[in-house]
Amino acid sequence: MTCAELLESLLEPEIEDADEGSIIPPPPFSLSHTPLPSSDLGFVDPRARTVEARVGGVDYTIHQSPGVLSSDRAGGTTGAVLWKISPVFADWLASPTNFLFSTSLLDRASTILELGCGISPLNALALAPRVATHLLTDQAYVQRLVQLNIDTNSTAAAAAAVTVASTPRSASRRKSKLTSPQQPPHNAARVSFETLDWETDQLPPRRSYDAVLAPASRRVGGGSGGGGGRRRGDGDERGQEAAAELVHCRAAAA
């Protein structure tokens, strides 16, 4: 069974109608009573310099840049602050029942590439105790804050690694090699960042990854690189579609 076939068997059918399965009919449209759309595009707090996020039962502090967000920087600014969907998706990645690990699609030998991480390393911190490496990528303007957030949360990440190491493995993973008591806990030491812009850069062909994390509005392959936080003229696609984060796995299921 291929990775794509396994995902199709595990996931529900794609929703084509937003009202599908709804038991409450949508209210009638009224121009005079329709609130204006929020201008935060789904940010946790676009005005705060730090925000708190809880992922996998661990509290993290994320530094962000409201100044960059509100600037007229060419090439995008929306990666400068934390999105509401980011801790939700990272918490799903950290779940001990996540099918990516229970079905052995990913394991401690896996290498992960993340496109358009913005200032948030939450996905990497969630996965670090359970994979070999996690490479974060985005435009250069987020690099300083990404590294600051990795360093700031190193203690919390170490605590998460200990928790994962002490969690009983499922029956499907017991055949995997267990970490010996003499070995240090698997931690976030292999989390790194590289600048990559999906509109201008190409990944070196010699490098390959077991999974790619990307916003749903970004296509992996076909000439697209990484680099996040583009501000769109008609509203931000990332804010509209980030809830549909994709996990692209190239590994075949056993």
C-alpha cells in the first residue's frame, strides 16, 4: 500500500460543501447586520511581542514582531507573528495517537522539511522527540526570531522529549529498537533553520525528505520552493487555508 492509499483509507472523504452535515441552517444574509471581517487574518495576537502556546501538554513562549507585520516590507510580512492554527496543528503532530507514527509512516529515522514556518518552530518542537531531523525554512526576515524561539524553548522541548521517551509504545511500534537507558532523551538538537523562498529558490536535488510540511495553498514540487508569509491583495490565502495543513509523505507504507 502506498502512502497516498494509506492516507485515503485513514482520512474522511473531502468536504466539498461547507454546509455538508450541518444540522443548523445558515442564517439569512443581512448586509446591515453582517459584521466586518476580522483584520487579524487568524493571528493569535498581532500586537504582542510574545505569545504563549501549549503543544503536547507543554507550554512554549513565542517571540514575534508586530512591527514587521505592520510594515510595507516587499515580499511579505505575515510570517512575523503566530497564527492561531499553528499550535493546533503542532498539538496534533505531538499526539501519541498520531497515525503518522502509529502506522510507521514516520519514525525516529525520519527527516522532515517545513516550508514557510514563519517565526514559529512549534511543528519542529512537536516532532523533534520523534524524528531524526527537522529543517525549518522561510525568508531571511524571520531567521533571528526563529532561532530565538528555538533557544527560548529549549528547556520546554527537553521536557517534552523526556515525556515522549517515557510514553509506552503502541503494539505496532514495539518491534522498533527502543532507546537504551544509557542514551540521552531524543531532543530538539537536530532542529535547524535555512532561508528558502519558494518563489525564487530550488532545493538541491541531492537532498530528500520523508515528509514535507506546508500550508495547503503551497504546492510541493513543480518548481515551488519554500518561504512564507506573503501578504495578498485580496486577503491572505495562508490565513484562509492554513487549517488544511498538508503532510506530504513519500515513504511507502509497509
